[in-house]
Amino acid sequence: DQQVKQNSPSLSVQEGRISILNCDYTNSMFDYFLWYKKYPAEGPTFLISISSIKDKNEDGRFTVFLNKSAKHLSLHIVPSQPGDSAVYFCAASGKGGGSNYKLTFGKGTLLTVNP
Amino acid sequence: DVKVTQSSRYLVKRTGEKVFLECVQDMDHENMFWYRQDPGLGLRLIYFSYDVKMKEKGDIPEGYSVSREKKERFSLILESASTNQTSMYLCASSTPGGRVEQYFGPGTRLTVT
């Protein structure tokens, strides 16, 4: 029973264009959402987060949008750069995950930004 | 800056061996976590601890145990390593309360032959 779903295993975009990574969740008790970025042979690094009381959070080139009614969030990267090539994990937290500090992760999306 | 360190980057063990993976964090975080990452499966939680000597099972605890004798150190133990435990193991820590961001170590690539 996958509570956080990233349905696209991979995404390829051209440098300078927009990258859009999508994530769906099934548990309405989740109230905080995060995106992590992971390079090969390194641990994931926190990228950006959003609380369920907001519908948008922006940090430089990265923007996360949350649509609670659709149980959907997306990460936009504009403009995309080759250094953004990595696996991106969506994660959710809240009472639906069993405790308010556990994270439930999606399976990840491999983003490749071509020069 | 939060720093989470793991004792080994790469480890090769034989089937049946007892394996210890060590994790240390330097930010006085209460919560610590062990995950494994496998291709196509994402990050799966093995065990976590919210205080010294406290532990809770995650989603895939079978074949593993943990130890937390000091706040800064969280150990993952493979009692009798098997080939299906070949994986990338990631340790993370976080503070309780409003912020739930977890900070990850660099990972240990374990190969069981």
C-alpha cells in the first residue's frame, strides 16, 4: 500500500527549460510535504518543503505546489541546469504516517538535464 | 551545519556474518532513523529511535536490530547477513516538534556475498 507515489521513474529535459516532478499521496492525514535530492553514492539532501496550510512555496529556482483536494504536489525547477540531474524523492509527514516525525517516501524520479 | 556520519562508505561481508553499521550525528537530535535504498523501491524505513534506548520498528525490520546507547549514536545490526540485504543503507536524524526535515548521512553501500 503505497501512500506516496511518484509515477514517473524518470524525466529528461533540456538545460534552461522547466522541470516538473509530480507526486501523489493517498493519506489525507499527511500535513507536511518535502522534496529531497539525491546524487549517486551520496545521502539525500533536503530541498524544499510545504505545509498543508499553503499551496505554494518558492526558494530560488525551486517551487513546490500543493493541491490538497487532488492530493497532489509538484516540484518545478526553472531554469533547469545539468547539475540538477539527480534522483528526486517526495516525502510526506503527519499523523497518517504513524507519528508526526516519520517520513513516508516515494520511490523517486530520476531527472536528467541535458546540456 | 548538521553533520551525520556513517562508519563506512563501502562494506563487503559474507553470508552469515554479523554486521554492524554505525551512525553518529553532531546536532543533539533526538530522532534517528535507518533506511535502505534499493532501485525502484525508494527509501524504506528499517528502524527509528526517538530517544536513548528507545526504538521502534519501521516498515521492513525483519533481519535487523538496532542499538542506541548514546544520543548521538545509532547502530544498525544485521544478525546474520544474507544476500538480499545487499543495499545502500542510509542513516538520518531530526529534531522533534514543528520541523520534520531529516538530515542524512552519506550512506553505506553493503554487499553480502
